[in-house]
Amino acid sequence: MSYKNLEIYTIAYDLALEVHKISLKLPKHELYEQGSQIRRSSKSIKDNIAEGYGRRRYKNEFIRFLIFAHASCDETISQLNMISDIYFPENRLTALIDEYDNLGGKINRFINYVETSWKTPTSQNS
């Protein structure tokens, strides 16, 4: 099994691709400001999931990186709301924001699962 098999990773990856494409449609003066910030926060979600999974043997480390992923998801939603209000007021990014809200819920449920039910390789041998 790999982090690529985690539903939260595949969703985060696909959404980061979508955000990347949308960010490139921003006015030129925003490509390196708001555009860069939202690209970083959206990609950080998948990256923290991957890094946390790499540390899954250490349950607390895994949880810590999942919390970072959740925080980056919240940041991405905040950025999307701002971009939507400023640059897409007639065609709001509501569907994309809703997808990130759903992803945040899934990450939160996965954190709860890891906290309560995750068995590390060392605890499985006990």
C-alpha cells in the first residue's frame, strides 16, 4: 500500500491540479501573489498527506502531518473565497470550495480513524 491509495491523497492531488489551472487565469499582477499562495496551499495538502504516510510507523507524526494537511485545506478554502469574491463574482468558485470543504471533512475523519484505530507496524507485531 502507498499514500497514493489513500482517497484523501487522490482527491487532494486532483483538486490541486484544478486550482493550479484556475490560478493561471488570474490577472498577471496576481500570478505571483494570490496565485502563488493558493498553488502552494493546495499542493501542501497532498504533500503533507504523503509525508505523513511516510512516517506512519510513528502514529503521532502521522497525525501531525494530517493536521498540517487539514490546516492547508482550510487555508486553500480561505484563498478560494477571496479569489472568488475578487475575480469571479458572477461565476463564483462555489463548486470547488465545496469540494475542498468535503475534503476537509474526509481528512478530519481520517485523523480520527488514525487516532483511534491505526495500528503501527510495531504494534501489529505485539
